[in-house]
Amino acid sequence: MSARLAEVAAPDFDLALTLSCGQLFHWQRQGTGWVGAIGDKACYAEQRGDALFVTRGMEEIARRYFALDHPLAEIYATFPRDPAMDAALAACRGMRIVRQPHWECIASFITSAQKAVPHITQISHTLRTRFGKRIGDGPLFAYPTPDALAALEEDDLRACALGYRAKNLLRAARQIASGEVSLTAITKLDDDSAHRELMRLGGVGPKVANCALLFAFERLAAFPIDVWIERVLRQIYFAKKRRVTAARLRDYAAKYFGAYGGYAQQYLFHHARTSRPQKS
């Protein structure tokens, strides 16, 4: 295996945390590393200390995908100093926000509604193997394109265990395939306008739109609020307050966590999911 791998410098990076923190849904353990698709290319990745070893020829793609250029020290310096944030940082140091392909990210989070990570992962693999393009001669498949999904019927997607999400995913795929919504155009919009445009897609509400902005469009201030993060905000940051509206939570998060709020959110999210639940 080593002869087929190339070394990439990866200080301040934790591959396992990055791949298992709930932002990605298809990478799988293989030996001492991980295997997955970056767009339509297969990649094996293995961490050894401050170095990342990846499939030869994938060095630059992996470096960009895993956001090894993000200045983590500067990002950490913007985190608010409070016990919850300090604990999350200590537990998740080295975790990075990956640069995901736009459609793959949007579609994955459309299918994530009211689903646990293992279920979302299973759906991703099913969609890939049934409707995606095989990568080379190996076992990996790229995520199906909007055009590929747009040509299907709702029942085809329901057969992949999507339930009611099938209708939303099909609608979003058709909106993009037809040009009704342009992902390229969204990259040129400011954060608020991009958020509104994403919410035109089937199955995309405020939370999924923020996930897409954060994980695919690199808007690192985006702060998705799901049930885990809402619980953290209410129990820790609004512990003695009642009747705190969702709008107030959003406004507070934007101001309190700042320009790299997306990083703070993901650290709080993963720490909340993997540590002992907070008492109300």
C-alpha cells in the first residue's frame, strides 16, 4: 500500500474526527485508514502523526478537500472562552470543515431529516451504488448527479429507504437539472442571498441551507441549528431563560460565535453527540 501513497503535510489535523463528526456520510474504514470518493475520484487516506498519506496523484485534491489550508490557530482564537466551548475544543482539536461538492452536500442533508448518521450513510451508499457512476474498476461510486436523479420517479427513491424525503430530493434534483436553481450562481451571492436561494430547493429549510453553506460553499460563519445545537444553546447559553425563540437563538449564535461560527458549531455539535448528555 505504501508504494501507492503520497505524503501530504497535515499539522493540526485529525482525520478520524473530521470524517466521523457528522458532516460526511460515505467514508469507510479500511485497514489503518479510510476510503471514500472525492467527487468522482477514489481516495484512500491514512494519518500518521502530522502527515496524511493519500492515493498517489490525489495530493492536491485531498489537501483542498480536507481544508488543510484553514488557519486553525486563528480560527480557535476567535472561539468564545466559556466552559462549553473550551470543552468542545479540547475534545475536537484538529477537526476541519471539509470542502464538499455542492450537490452531494445538499442532497445528503436533504436525506438527513430526522435520520441518525448510520441511516444517512446507508442511504448515501444505496443512492451511489444504484444511480451513481462507478469510479474506475473498484467498489466506489460517485454521488448521483442532479440529472441522474431527475430522470427517476419518486418510487425509485423511496425504494432506497428515503421515505418522504424522496419527494424532496427528486424535486431538488429537477430544479437544479432544469436550471431553475443554479449552484454556480449561488457561489457568487452574499451569505443571506445564498441562504434564501438554497431554500428554494425541495427539502431545504434554514438548517439544511446553513449546512450547505458551511460544508459545501465554505461560508464559515454559517451556524446550522439542529436539535443537538438547540439543546446546547438552550441548556448552556440560555439556562435561566424561558420562551427563547428560534430567531433569538439564530441572532445570538451569529453574534456570539462570529466569523468562524460554523467551526464552533461543529465542535459543539460533535462534542454534544459523543459526550454525556447535558442535564436540563
